[in-house]
Amino acid sequence: MTDTDVVLPLPPNAPRVKPNAFGRWLGRSILRLGGWRMAGAFPDIPKLVLIGAPHSSNWDGIWGFAAKLALGLDIKILGKHQLFWWPLGPILRRMGVIAVDRNAPQGVVEQAAALIHSRDKFWYGLAPEGTRKYVERWKTGFWKIAKAADVPVLPAYFHYPEKIIGIGPPFELGDNMAADIARIQRWYAPWRGKNRNVVQPSA
């Protein structure tokens, strides 16, 4: 399996980290040794919310971080500001984690949307299930952040039977949150995580 078989090309408007040949080699090596490859295509969009599902195992984070390294992709996630103590804080920042104050007058959605608005290029990532455990419903934060920032939602999936990290088409959001989330969940129906499928929409 060659490097071009493992990862996808990044379009011009995708945010990138500073060039790091070792990091890209390490990420590609981890994916190759694990037998993983990427499928689909990244959209040429400078700002979006990327969601990853099904999230049913800690291994998802390992493969996802390896893909991030291999691509040289600068994707941000939010973390509780209490986690940013020495020496964990600098490590988290290097991994693309941004501190967020859950007790701030402006809520997490507003803080995330403001960050997206403040940059020329900003891809924000999260797991819509919010946990590795089975949930009846996805958390709605990803929809609210994307809607507040007026950006599309880009779905990514972990399909363990074939060891594929896939990228789907971006979803433009409407005004009906429940309908949008159900539409995105239906798109996820074929993909299976390490321990289960994505939760199925009720409508």
C-alpha cells in the first residue's frame, strides 16, 4: 500500500499545519501498519464543521489523529479550559485542541462560531454522538455551531469492516434541525464502527 493509497489530497482552501515531514510520515506509517486507507474527497471549502461517526471505540481517536498527521490537516477541536495545565496544555494545543470556557457568558456554541468567523480558514471537528456509548439521539451542538457560523457540515466515517476512513459530501443546513440531523444520519447508515453502527434516525 503506497502513500497515495492511504490518504487523500487536500484541496487549496483546506487549512494546513506548518510542513512537518516526520509527522506526515508517522501518520501514514500508522495508517499503513493498521491496514487503514481513506476514501472520498475533501471539498475545497475554507470553513466547515467536520463530524466523525460512528464513535464507538478509543481506537477512533488513534486512527483519526494518524490521518490528521498524515494529511497535514489543521483541524481544531474544543476542550475544557481546565485541561490546559502544564504540561498537558502545550501538548493539547499542538494537537489542535482549543480551550473553551463552559462557564463563560457566551456559550460553547457562540465561542465556537466566533472562532470560525475569526479565521480565514477554520475546520472544526467533533463527534456528534458525544460518547463511545450507544445513544438514542445525537447531540445537537455540531448543528448549532455550523448554523451559527453559516458553514456546511462535512461527514467523516470510520468503517471498520474494510478499515476505511471516509469523507462524504458536505451538507448545507436548512432551518429544521431535526430534519437535517435525520438526513445526515441516513447518509451514515452503511458505515459500521468498531463496536456498532451509527444510531439510526427515527424519522
